[in-house]
Amino acid sequence: MGDPTPQELIGEAGLDAEMAAGVLPGLTAAMDALAQESGLSQTGRERALAQFRDNLSRLSAIAADRKAHPEIADVVIERPVFILGLPRCGTSILHALIGADPQIRTPLQWEVAAPSPPPEAATFDTDPRADGFDAYVRENFTGAWADVLKAHPIGARIPQECGMMLETAFQGINPTMLFRLPAYYDWYRKADTRFGYRVHKMWLQHLAWKNPRKRWVLKVQEHAHHLPELLDIYPDAVLVQPHRDPVTVMASISRLIEVIRCVAFDRIDRNELGQELLHLWHDGQAAALSWRQSNPQVQVLDLAFRDLISDPVAAVRKVYEHADIAFSVETEEAVARWWREHPSDKHGQHRYELADYGLTREQVESVYADYISAYEAYL
């Protein structure tokens, strides 16, 4: 028996006509790419299909809640802050530091994994779905996959990236990260992702309906690929972009993606992986740089990774000033406390070398010459 068709998967999820029409192009591209991907193990193929079903199921859940409670669509999302940037340049740290502030709302990993019914403020800290998510992490992030925890924070009450919401619309980059799927990535780069950002806003309204805060702070690297679509849906968005030497970035992200993919592939060619990621992340930065040069009226706060690490409280203060968010004594204490309680090597050292992936400093600097020239002061 072959893989199900995109229409069959959509039918299983019970999406209405509008959601089905929005999802179909990306799901079709992902399924076509999956059929072409010869390197996946049988387990990897099963994981991909399970992931696709989970994406559709989560979208179906928030769409059904929205239909049952139309007032969710009236929730106002005002001046959300989006953290952009290359991977491994402090975006997750900055997201978590700001998320420690009680006045700020970040999507947490448990509520994005299990969004229905919508979370409520009164039970948010005791919701059993959070413990269920942590149990899933303990059970699954073991063996070779345990190394993921050394490089990327995973836990119920850790802020979640926007990618886990965008992928429910099949207009995000996660299928490529998990299962390679170059044909899907080619489709994604060229796609109009406004439907994906409409779904993203549905998620924020869903999560904020019964548990609001003053402002949302969000992050994922793939926003760089599609800033026009993001700002079409969120015209008052506030943009922040941390920076780091791309040579260090490429070594680190190559190791992380190798570990993430190891459960789906019997063999990973490290040199191929290095070349793939070298250009994939540059595609996004080139798109973002071009957009920024064409839209100088949009103020983007640039931050250096080194400054974020040396003085996280000061870095967060800069973000708050840029976003017009009050930086209180409580904010400073919450940020400082998070930094003390979350050392970078909590789960062990994340070790990597550029040469492990067939890359040299000269190669990376050549590909990223435009990025290095534009942001040299922050590197």
C-alpha cells in the first residue's frame, strides 16, 4: 500500500473547505518531495507521515475551537515582536529571557503541541498537558536523539518557535529540517506564505483568548525568507535581529540538524549536509537583507550575540526600548533569574567542528560575504 494522497490526509483531519484549500499546495509539495526522498529509512518515512498528520490534526483542533467560539477571531494581536536572525545566534536565549517576564506572552511548547481546548490563565501553570509533554520528551529524547537537548531547549514551559505553528499550514521549513525534502524547500522559497501567516495569527488568537498578556514575543529563523508576507498579516510587527559570525553558526547548526535527522536516516553524508545548510540559511538572510535595503523606513533592532551573552539584561532592555515595552524592576529580576538558572551546558556540551561537514572558513565567508559586509559591526 502506497502513501495516502494529500486529499486523503486532509479528509482524515476533517478540515473545512477554506482550511483545506490553504493547506493543499504545501501538503502536496511535501508529499511529492517525500515520494522523491530516497535517503529516508522506513522509520523516517513513517515519522514524516506521522508529523504531517499531527500538523493537520493541530490545525483542525484550533479551527474547530474557533468555529465553536467565533469570538476568538476578535482577539487583538498588537505590535508583536518577532526575533529574526540566523540559527544559533542567540534567538532562543533572547526569546526565553523575554518570556520570563510575566507581562509578556510567548507560545509555550506544551500548548502548541496540544492546543485544544484553548489554555486558560487560571489553570495555565497546572495544566496536565504540560506534564504530558515533558513525559513525551523524557521518553523520546534518549539515545542518539538526546544530543538534541545539548543544543536546543525542549520542555513544556520553554517558549516554542513559530515554525511549529507555520508547519500546520504547510508553509514552514520544518519538513526540510527533519526529513531533508529539497523539492519541498524549493517550493517553500517561492511560495506566497500569507496563508501560513494567517494561520499563525489564528494560533496567537487561540492561545491568547483566555490567557492574554500585554504583548507577544515570537521567534523563528525562517521568518527571514518571507518578511513581506509576515508584515502583510502583522503590519505593526516589531523586528529584532541578533547576529553572529556565520562560520560559528554553520558548524553549530550542521551538528544540530545531523542529530535531529539521525532517527530518520540510516546514513547521513556530512559533506552534503554542510553544503545544503550553507546555502539554505543564506537564502533566508539574502532575502531579508534585500527586503531591509528596500524598506529602510522599517526600523529593525540589530544585536550582537556577544553582547547578548555578556550582558543579557542590557540586551533585553534594548529590545524593550525598541518595542516600547515597559522595563520594570520585576522584568529585570525575572530576566536575571532566568539567566542564572539556565546555564548553557545544562544538558552537556554541544560539540562541533566546521571541517566535520566538509566546510572551511573561506567557503562560509565567501557565501556570506553580503551578510558579513552588511552586519560586520555585530559579528
